[in-house]
Amino acid sequence: MTKAELQAFAQAQVDLLKPKAADTQKASGQRAKGKLMFYEALLAVYGNTQTPEEFGLLDAVNDTFQEIGAFASGVTFFSKPEECCRTP
């Protein structure tokens, strides 16, 4: 997956999740809100408008991906998604 494809996927997810996340009285709405926060953070990074909290969220996900071997050290999933699963 390319960076552009990941960005398009994230945008599609935001569009899908926004109406669902509005109903936080239901567990499904709360889950949608959590997912929405992630995808909005990803889009903010691509737009270079991320808050420190959004970057921290993505950094934690990236650290986890590196720890399980999906990405090499120094590679971020949001800047080089095509590098997924290529460990040294």
C-alpha cells in the first residue's frame, strides 16, 4: 500500500465513522469514536496539522508495529506504508 492509498483509506474511514461516532450512548458509537480519533490523527499528519497528542497516538502505534517486526526501526508506518513487513 502506498502513502496515497493509505491516506485515501483513512479519509474513507473518517467519512464512514463520523455519523456512527455521534451516538456515544451505544458501545458501537464509542468504538467508532475511538477509531475516528486514529484516522483523523493519521490525516492530520498527512496534512501537517497534527497536535502533539495526535502525533503521540500514531507514534505509539508505530512503536508497536516496530516491536512486532512489521516495520524496521526508523521507518514510520504513515510515511512509508509500503515498507510493511520488510524487517532487516
